[in-house]
Amino acid sequence: MTIKFGRTLPPAAAPISFRNIITGIIGFFQKKQEINRFESELKDYFGVKHCFLVSSGKAALTLILRALRKTHPDRDEVLIPAFTCYSVPSAITRAGLKIKLCDINSDTLDLNFDQLQKILNSTNRLLAIIPTHLFGIPADIERLKNQINGSCIILEDAAQAMGGEINKKKLGTMGDVGFFSIGRGKAFSTVEGGIILTNNDKISETINDQIKKISDYSLIEQMKLLFYAIILLIFTHPSFFWIPKALPFLKLGETIYDPEFDIKRMSGFQAGLARGWQKKLKDLNTIRKTNSEYWAKILSSQPFNSKLQTQNSKVLIRFPFEANTVKQRDIILRTSEKQGLGIMPTYPGSINEINELKNQFEDQNFPTAKECANNIITLPVHPFVSHKYKTKIAALIKSACQ
Ligand SMILES: *Cc1c(COP(=O)(O)O)cnc(C)c1O
């Protein structure tokens, strides 16, 4: 890998401000008050009855799955798209459940509903299905509801879609239970964090039992969060982002499968850091939408085979599009790396290609998920994408199409 010195766009950014750090430190000293405030703000904004705050999106997912398992002891399978974040299978394994995969539709990144029907017909051990608003593109939850007709739980993965909507409904509130991530690279960030939302009293009660069993952040762990928040405050800026990017031990942008993660209740520091999140999210998402519309226009004037990019005049955290060939993808990525343009690949492979999981899916193929992992790249849409960067990226895309 070559190291680029100087101005480099991060692939995604929800900047943390100095003020956020101050309110975080205040939150540290009044934990109960800050957690209650953040929870009730979330319940208000999303119009849901129950909300739980934890240490990450994968912790949120694990706790939801443990709770669902308690009420359905005869069901142990969880169905996910074969193209998704590696944290999702990590959480399913952590909850002691089995992963079922369904291929996707490359134009929408939603489930392949024909294949889903075949899977539904072949098992009665399905505990939950996890429709995913990948990059913020809304999954078709209504269609899924009609198709499964109450036969299992809909667990909405809105990790990348906080603040997004479809038909006036807020993403994350349309299934039986849903979760967000507020980790690095998500819609907005408290360094790490996860949010669970549900209107279902029974599910809420069993999640509450699970939350009682986990621990709080220690003092040292909260000091670490403070340290990372300061690092993010400084190094998310394009003038400095090349520095953490050049340090391989930080593992920026790496996606790994690892079921051994911490599961904790959110700290007062994180809840304090989130103060003012409604305005921040609104402002960020307005810019993301404008930039996504710009990319949709640029890409639609070029000869791309995929229809993915035409779907995307939405609030996205990164703008995905499918290159026509792996070669074209590599040209764009290599040039972006040299010029510091923040264009990124997505996940290193489909879920069945993960080394630790391979043998569970030996005789199964998910060709579209695999194709998406190979060919999709994402353009940055955050507030640091200035006019100058837009011009450079647009020129790169044009030249890669010649
Ligand atoms: C990030 C992410 C998660 C997990 O969230 P963390 O806070 O990183 O644990 C789950 N699903 C999707 C689609 C994600 O992008």
C-alpha cells in the first residue's frame, strides 16, 4: 500500500465538535439524567414506546436476539441478506443462533424475495428476518410483512439509516423491533453506541431483562472513549485524515467477523456527547441528500449497467454504485487512493465467503451478493465533500468509463 501524505477525504464523516466533548464530560458526571434525556428524546423523535441504549449496534442486535430466543425457544435461525456488514453474522453467532442467508437484488440491495419465499417454505425454525437499509437505501418492509404474514419477527437493521424515511415512516420503526448504530462512520456518532427501538411491550420487557444482566462502562473505559472522541474531533478533518489512515494498527475501514465484542449499557459520556443530536442529524442528512442527488445525476450520464445509482436520491451515509467490471472498480479505487478522494469498496466478500463461516454454507451460492461485494464502490456524501472534490471525483468517473 502506498501512503498518501496531505489532504485526504474520509469515506464517511459525522464530525464531533469541541462542544460535544464538553457535554460528554458533563454527561459523565450525571449519567442517569443524560441517559434518561437521550432515551426520551429518541422516543419522541421516532414516536416509539420503548428505547434502550447500549455500547454498539452489534451489542443491540445481540441483546434483541437473546430476548427473542427466550420467548421462542423452539426457533434458532436468523435470516439475513448475504451482502451486509460483518457485524451482523458476528452478533447472531454471539447470541448462539444459526445464520440463514438470502441472496439480494443488486438494483436495490434488498432481499431477493423469490429466494426468500423458498427459504420460508423450507423451515419452521426461523426466529427473525433482518431487512437492512444498507447505506441508507430503504428496504421494502411492507412487502416483507405481506410476504411473511406474521410467521416470524421482523428485526430492522437501520444501523446506517438513522433519520431516513420512506412514505413518511421513519426507518428503524417499521418492523417489530429495530436498531441503529451510532459508531464511527454512521449517520452520527458518539464514538461507539447502539440504540434499540420497539413498540412491542412483550419484546421490550424481555430486552429489559437482558439489559439488566450486562455491565456498565468502567471509569477507564470511559476515559478511553473520551480519548477516541478527541482523536475523531481532530482527525476526521480532510487536512489530518491521512495521518490515522497511514497507521495500520488503527484498522480504519476494515470489516472483520468477530463474535467476541463487548456488550455494555451506554455510558453517561456517550449520552452527553449526543446532546443536540436532532439538529446535527438534520443538518448532516440535508447535506448528504444534496450530495447523493448530485452523484445520482453524474452517474446517470455514464454508461453503467446497474440501476443501483438511480435509486439513490435518498439520505445516504455513503453513495453506492456498481462498476461494470472489477477492472473499472480498481482503476477508480486506485486513483482515489492517490488523490485522497474518499472513494471506498464495501465489504470484502459475501457473508458465506467469510473464512470462519465458510463451512456452514458449503453447498450454497449467493452470486448477486458476491457480485455486489466485488463491484460496488461508494462515493463520500458528507459535509467535507467540497465543490473541488466533486469536480475531481466526477472527472475520475468519466475517465474510468472511457
Ligand atoms: C455498523 C453496522 C452494524 C453494527 O453496528 P456497530 O455499532 O458497528 O456494532 C450493523 N449493521 C449494519 C448494516 C452496519 O452498517
